[in-house]
Amino acid sequence: MRAKKSVSIAFLLGGLQLSVIAADVEWQLPYEAAAAKAKEARTPMLVFVGNLEDCKDCKAFIQTVCSQPEFVAFAKENLVCTQVLEQRTDSREEAIKKFNILHPFNLVHAHAVIIANSDGKRIGELSTRPKSVGDFIKDIQTIVAKAPANGDARLKYSEVELFDKKFVPGKTYEPQPPTFSPAPLKGRYLAFMAGVRVNIWETTRPRFHGTWMERDRHSPENALKMRKSLADSFPGSRMTWAWSWHALNDQEPNYVELRKLMLQFHKEYGDEITLWQGMYFGDKFNTVEQSKKDLHEGLELVSKMMGDGYRPKSVMAGIMSVEVMKFLAESEGIHVVQGQIWSQFNVDGQGGDGGIIYPYYPSRNHYLKPAQGSRKDADFLDVVNLDGWSVDFFAARNNGSGSRDGVGPLETNGGYGLGPDYGLKEMMHVTDVHFNEEAVKRNGFGFIPDIWELSIFAWINPNYLPNWLKAVRAKYPDTQLLTLGEFGELWRKHNPDNSRINLTFVERGNGMVTSTEEGKKINPKYEHRRTDLFRPEMEIRWYFNKDFRFATIQNWKENGPRLVLDYTRYNQPYKEPSGNVVDMHWDLMDLINQKRTRPQDRDRTFSSLPPEEQAKILKWYPDAVKAEPPAGTSSMPAEPEQLRGLPRPDELPLAQGPFQPTKASLDELYQWPEWFADAKFGFWAHWGPQSVLMHGWGAKGIYEEGTKAYQEHLAKFGHPSKVGYKDHLPLFTADKFDPEGLMAEFKEMGARLFLAMGVHHDNYDMWDSKYHRWNSVKVGPKKDIVKLWQDAAKKQGLRFGVSEHLAPSFDWWNPNKQSDKTGPYAGVPYDGMEPVNWDLYHPPHPGDQEMKAGFGAEINKYPEWFKEHWYRRMYDLVTTYQPDFVDSDDFGLPFGDAYASKLVADYYNRSANAHGGKPDAVWCGRGGNGKKGVLSYNEFGLPKLTWRYPWVYGTSTTGWYWIGNTPPTAQTLVKSMVEVICRNGNFILSFPQRADGTVPEDHMEVLREMGKWVRLNEAGIFGTRPWRMLGEGPTTTPFNRWDPKEPFFKKEDIRFTRKGGTLYAFLMNPADEKVVIRSLGKKARLADGVPQAVRLLGCEEKLNWSQEEDGLNVQLPESWVGRTVPVLEIRGFEAWDGDIRPGLDGQLVLDVNDSRLHGQKLLQVYGRYFTENWNDPTEWISWDKVHFLEPGEYEVTIYGGGMRADVPYRLTIGEKELAGTAPAAGGWGKGVDFPAGKITLEKAGVYPVALRAGSKENWGGLQFFNVTVKRMK
């Protein structure tokens, strides 16, 4: 130890000044100054922590140590000393100040002498009652010498002479092996223990560690009351009294009398009197040798107290290391110890979870690990290790004191507990888990240990204990209440090793208290409980054997999957904390632990375990985990806790109007507004937090191992088991978002529509959502993004819409509940398994291990609570903002009439009420039929044919979120747009936005270039309708978004729109000056009338043109060759009346897309060109105006087929009829060409054509695509 010439001793006494006079010593230096001085001088610091008002030891320490010249002289040369003394009179500011001083020492509210290094970090502690000043100085020198070099660890307590020596007891006792029984243990057993102590925390022998002294509660009167209540409520019972070291040595009159009572209780009732070794956590704070000495000498004191050679059969310890257990058995001859507290974790600064809940022989490596072999094996330790008190399995999942609800008194009945009525219910609930008939039948016996400190019996209602015991006796009259030693030896007799351990427990939530608020009504202090402790629909199953422990949790009411909550293998090389440094973690933390303290501890599906572990579990317990059902079954998760209490759909008011909440009503009454058919072009802010990572669907991608999104997230933020998508949300700032500036530019580009993201599959609302906490106002930018977009759109006169993508989210989000398959995090669940975030990520459900489409019929099998949540959020969105149109990213109407039809009907009724009885609003859905109540939205490719109703096509200049790409060319986007509008669609283009709201300038430049083309050719775009031919030319492959690999157009490729009698021809690749439009030639007869004028939009030059037999010939100005899609305006033709004519190949193709469907169930499959649900023979298909340009004989072919073979049909053309039978289609979406026959028409003209069932009796349903009619030569 380095000596200093001038080092001060200072005391911080709070409000109490202590005058201790010593020569040339300064006593008034505050703690902060003392710490600074110690650091400057590189000298250790002595910090005395205590309370001079209540503690005799504190006062004695000041008088017998601090004031002694020997200590003053030593300290003056070697230490900086200070005191932190707590007092009842401390102000809040003083209390906080002292707390902040003590907190780094990890010792608050305790009496201690702390040795800290010069950096103020605790390295050890000393007794407040040293044998002498000399011994005290010697202890300081020893601790400083042995302190860890890094200064980050705290030494355990040890008497100086035991620092480097083994403890050798003066007397030993021979171990006694039992006579083993071949039969397994049977029956129901209680073991009741009462702890006798002086201070609430006595972990080391020489001093008190706790603030509260309990001498007044340890009176003979209280002990007599407790023992009498036990005798009266459970006659014949025998209990265990466990005494702490300080209680055995305390000379206060009440302890002297209590010690006399113990002999009386032993003689009168047969009670066991034993040592309370370390008072729960002795081996954490004491060296092994110190614990051995305390154990030996404490047991000698017990024997002396009882006389007549008395030796207890057990010891109570809370937690006992295997080295001390070995000493207990081999030197003390005792083979039973209460040496674990099952589920103990982060309580009183100690952790010890991972063991078996019933007795077991521990391994010599770790007190929680059961020995794997027989008694002869080196690993076997002949000590029966018992639990302290039985806990609720749901409570056991918590950390801290909230983990100990069960039969224990403090948390269940007193303090923060539930009071006598609810407390008794909880105690009996836990008792039933172990004592019910099924449990005892499965396990052979039931066992419930319980520790009640004598001080607690005096503190809380004394009726708690007898009421519980009476209830146990009444319900389970065969129960025996034995001492700890008696039961331990009984179990030992029936179990020569751990091979018979095979336990199964089933517990369902007690259902008593459903919320913290309700708990506070019972007890105002109620604040640390989890509501899942009380959820009656949840079930936990525990399985224990010598090889492993395993547990599952399930929503049994909804037949949900059994998720794994704990899997601890006992064949691992576990070791207890060793050495002379305090370590709080004595746990067995293996693959999954119930406490949920590590990312890998989230509940997970059984199939996520390694295959070899699955096989091991199923070998022991074949029925432990039900097979995980496929997605879409009824096995779906319960509603997340955060959603409970929100309004149900029936509680949200509906507008009155013509539309009823049924699909049939929507289909019958709805007619789209003309503005929607006229609009043609707009922009889409497909924007949200997924723009943070710049990987498109980054929310999902970060959970897909090996993808670029995963790798970038791992590098920037960390592993998704620790840092997930929820942690991206605050980074979505929108701090440079300028909606008005962007909208003005979009208006200038010619846009008529603007679509804002409402909610994507990431389940994050972009508005001030009433029913979802994960929204842009509460998390992230703190702005109502939808409202800001809407205000800007209205200012510029654009029609405003919102897109919602929520319904598929339930499955789309599945990857966040998976885990890595390889690497250091293999098997560690991602953060989507954390229940606190399930209202964002959705709870785990069948199919989580494999991403599914999440669209169409599958979603109708989602749980009702999710459908309700979709409804209320969409209701909030559309009623709050009343958009002109809604784009729903799902096939048709999700969740049927009960939800979607009701929502759309309300939306249309509100619009109709505001617009003279006719809705002015549009709802689009992926899969909307168009001729029904919901129009179509599409993003995956384009239809091959023209749709006769307006629809929406969505695409993007980037990924669906900003991916940092170079934009496509304006020419590419223009051609994609033309392909949409010639098919009667609205082209809505998504643009990239960064997380701050800005748009990359290179993308804006492309949009501006495209806008110039739109403005130049707006006559052929806005307000137009499709013509009978969508176009001509060799290129027929539709664009799929933008893609440079799409086939380039040829000069013959032309697309059409019309406005009345005016046609617009879009020249997709004007490669030279000569343009030939074959569809407008005289021979084609596709347009009635004669062209009168042809001009090039945006060009002032007069064009040379002529109509010839083979086409309309137009000469382009040389300067227009090679430009982006020039548009010809052609006037003079008659307006198209909707008739169908032969194409350029002379064939009539009557497609289902151009038909009228007659019936309620018959429909056209979205995105395909065939019928579905044609099961009713009274329903039929027609084409009202089919133009046969020549008389003569025609050959008819049908493409389609029956849902079974030989389905009869009838095809009529005018008065003519063809009848036959259709062969089998070959499966859904399939068809075959089959001849329908020949028919002769005597004259040319317009004829109606119809396809009907041939027979009502034999009708099996027809899957129909088209009819081809070809004139015979």
C-alpha cells in the first residue's frame, strides 16, 4: 500500500454531525472531495455506509474503530475515508444525492464498510464488528493486496486467515446412506420452514447487509402464534425452524427466549431446528472456505442450543454451492438442503434459474444441474437439493420480485401482493397445480415447500397461513406436512439417483386480475405484476427429467400452437462462479430460458429447435408439442394485450345510405364516378420507415438471413434479435419533408391524382391513428403525414387517395419471428418474438417458419381480433380523411361482408350523402372485379386485353421503398404509362423518398422530363377511353413495372385511346418517317367513317397522310423520328359503340373480359381471363354486339373446359345454336381448345352471342376463357 504524507479522513454525515477529535486529522471533507482526493493521490478509499439513528453497530464502529489512534495513524498515511449515512430526516434531495453515491457500489440501504480503489470502484467489504483495530487494519491490507487489477470486481468476504487456507473442522460426522426402497414415492407433501433472523439481509457472518432490523418482530409471542396456528390448522404437522448466524448469537432477551422455545417445539411437535446458512445468498458473498466454517460452527451452535447431541437432518440456505454441499454431506453428515430457489433471477441481487422444481441430486459441477449418473459416478453428489417455495409458473417468467407469486407470503399476500382473499386464491391455485389428481397420477407424488420468515408472520395478517393450510387439508386430506429433513430423507430413500425423475405440470392462468388498474383497486401498491400472470386462456406446461427441462406456452382456448418458452439441457459443461469475486449469476442459461432476459429467450416454435433436440424431447414426451398446423387453420394466436379494450366494429357508427354492408349490394348499386375514368395519371408516395435502410421491403428483409438488407442492418444497427425494425422507426424523421413543394411540381407535371401511403405491410400507420400506437405522430417524425399530403393535394386541385396494405401484413411479417439458421446467432429468435411488440410485429402463429403469400383466401382464416383491428384502423383512416379513393392491397375485399363490405358500404354512403345521393368515391382492391363494387388495382404486369372499366396500375421509379438506385429513363416510364392508359387504366407512379422526406434529384429530373411529355400530349391522355383495339404491332408482352430488359418496341407498335370520334395513336418507336396504321386501313373495317384530319400533338407542321386499303399512312416530320412516343390525333371516324369486330387476322375473339356476366355468383377471375364460380346453370354469359362482316359459314372453337368431364353447354349466335359437351378443364386456371361446330349466317350484321348451360341436371360448372369464330373460305 502506497503511503502518503498528507491524506485526510473525512465523514459525510447527512444532517447529523459527529465530533470525533484526533490530532492533525481533518474530518469534514465531503464524499465528492474525498473521492477526488483519492483519485489524485492514487490511494484506496474507505467508505462507511450506515445509519446512526437505528444501528448500534454503526455507533459502535465509530467509537471502537474510527476514533482509535492506531486506526487514525494508519488511515492518515494510507487511506482517504468518508461516510455516507442515511437518516429518516433526509430531504428528497439529500436522499437522491446519497443514492447516487452508493449506487455504483451496488449496495444501497445497507450497513457496510466498503473498500474502494482510487477510481471509486468497490473491491471489498469489512466487518463493522472487528475483533480489534489491528485485525481491521490487517483486513484492509489483505483486501487491497488481493483486489483484481482492473478494479471492476468485488471480493467476497473471508476472514483473513482463510484467504489462503482451507477450513478444517475440528469435528466431523459420518454420512449415513439410507436403505433404498424399490418403489417410487407416492402421496402429497408439504414442507413448511420458518426463518429466524436479526436483519433482513445477513449474507455474511460478521455484519448486517440490510437496513431493516427485525428484532422487534422476532418475539417469543409471535413464534408461539405461528406455531399454534400451524398446529390448529394442520394437526400433527411438523415444521422446520431455520436460524441465521446472527440470530443464533444475538443476546437480546427476545432471542434468548426464542432459543428456549425451539427446544419446546421440538419436544412437543417434533419440529426440526436447523441453521439458515448465509440467509439465502451466503455463497454469493462468502468464499467457499468461509461458508464451510460458517456452516460447521453454525450447526454446532444449533446442537448446543438443542442439547442431548441433537443434529438436524437438513439445512436451509436459499442457494448453496456444490462445494459447500459436498462439505455438508461428507463432513457434517447431512444430506438434505434447501439449496435452490426455483426461478430465482435478479431478486435481491441474485440469480439462480435453471433447476428442477422437485428434489434432485446435484452434479458436482453446478448446484442446479442434476447428476447424470448413478451414486457410484464421480459426478454424483449425495445431497437432496430442495426448492424454497412453490411459485406460479406464469409469475416465474418475470424478473425480480414479481417472479415469486405462489405460496410464499411476501409477494402473494403482503406488500405488493394481492391481499388475503385474492392471495388465498393464488396460493390454492398454485397448490392445485401440484396436488390435483392428474398431476399426482402423472408424477407419483406432489410436493410444495414454503418458507415464511417469522418477521413476515408478524408483519402481515396472521390468518393468511392458517387459512391456506385449512384449505389444503379440506381439499387434499391425505396431505402430510413434514419437516424439511424428513421429506428430503423420504425422497432420498425412494430415489437412489435421478433416474426416476420424470415430472409434468400443467397450469392455466388464474384469471383473477386482468389489468394493473384492477390490481391497484385491490392493493394500491400493486404495480409490478404482468397481466399474463392472470390470463385464463393461456396454458404453461413444464417437463422435468435428469436430461433436460422443457416448457411450452399456448393459448388453449383458441387451440393455438405450443410455443417453447424454456429448454435447458443438463448434459452441458456447466460450472458455478469460482474464485474470490462476487458474482450474482449462478444460473443455467441454455438454449432458451423462461426469464426472457436474452434475445434468444423469446418464445419460439418447436420446429425452430435443432432437429436433434426435437428428437430428444419427443423421445421423452411424444405429446408435449402438438404438430404445428399449416397456415390458415384455426390455430391462431390470441389478441395482443395492447389491443384489448379497443372498440369493436359494431361500436363504430355507420352512415345511412343506399349501400348495404354486403358484397351483393355493392355489386348491384355501385357505379364509378367519371373523374376516376378521366384522371389517367398521378403520383404515389409509397413512403415510410422502410426508407431508413434503403432496401425496398427492408422491414422484412432485415429478418431474412443472408439478404443485403439483413447484412446492412447487421453492420449498421446490430443483430435483429437485439435491434429490429422497431428501432428503425425513430430514424424515420421526415425533418426535410416538403409536401407543398412536391405537390406543386407534380401538378406542373400533369398529375390529376395523388395517392399517399396510409399503412404498409410493416404495420406502421402514417397518420394520427386512434387505435394503433405505432404511428407517425407518436413514433418517428411526430407528424400526420397523410394529413400533410392531403392538404397539399387539395391546394393543387388533385384528387387525393390513400393506400392500405394492412390485411396481408399478418403473414408478411412472419420472418421477424424466425431466427438465423447458421452462425453465432443460430436459433436465437429475432425481436418479433417479444410480446411487448406484438401489436407491431403480430404474435407468432402457424406458418411463421416459412413466408407465405399472405393474400387472397388465406387471409380470411386469420383470427377475428386481427380482422377487427384491420376494420377499426381502416375505418379511422377513411372516416377521418374522407379520401377520394382508396387503394387496398389485397385480393378484392378482405374478410368478407362482416368487415370489408361493411367498411366500403359506409365509405360509399358517406360519399353519396355528400354528393347528392351518388358516391363520388372509389375503392380499388387487388382483385376487384371492376364490374362490381370494387375496382381493380394491379402492380404485377399488365392485362393482355383492354378492361372496359377504369382501374389503377401502380409502379415505381425505385423499389417499393427507396433503394438508392439510378432511375429508369423518362422514355421507359412514358411507354409503361401508355400501355396502362390504352387499357383504360390510371397510371400511378411511386417516387423515392429518403427517411428525411427528400426526393433524390436524379429521380426528380426524370419525373420532370416525363411531365413534359404528359403536358405535350394531354389531349390523348386525360378524359380518353379505350378503343376496340388496344393497339397493333409485334410487341405484345406487357410491361411489368419498369425494366430495361423488357423487349424494345418495334416501329410497327402502336397503341390507341379515343375521345368520342377522335382516335389517338401512340407511336411506341417512331424509327423512321413513314407510319402505317393497319387497324385504320379500309380493308380492316375496324373504324366506321372516313378520317378527316390527322395532326401530331405538339407539332405545328401540317402532316402528309392518306387512308389506303392496308392502312392509314402518315409522314412524320424528320425532326420527330426517334422521339419519345409521338401521338397522332385522328379525327373523322364515328364514335365506337362497343361492338366487337374481327381483328386484323380476320378472327372474332369473344373474350370473357368483353362479356356481360348474368348472375350473382358468376365472376371473372382477377388478372385472368376465365370464369369462376359458374356453378349455377341459370347463370350465363353474353356479348350483345358482335359484328359479322361477311355472310357465310363460320367455324367455332371454345377455349375452356368443365370442372368435371362432359359438361353440357349451348352457344347461340343470333337464332343459330351450337350444343355440345365440354371436356374437363384439367385444373383451376386451365383450359383446352375444343371444337364447338360450324354455323352458317345468311347475311352480315350485328348479332348477339350467348353461352349457357346445356342442361340443368348435368351441369357441373364451366371454366370459360373465350370463343373464337373464324370464317371458312
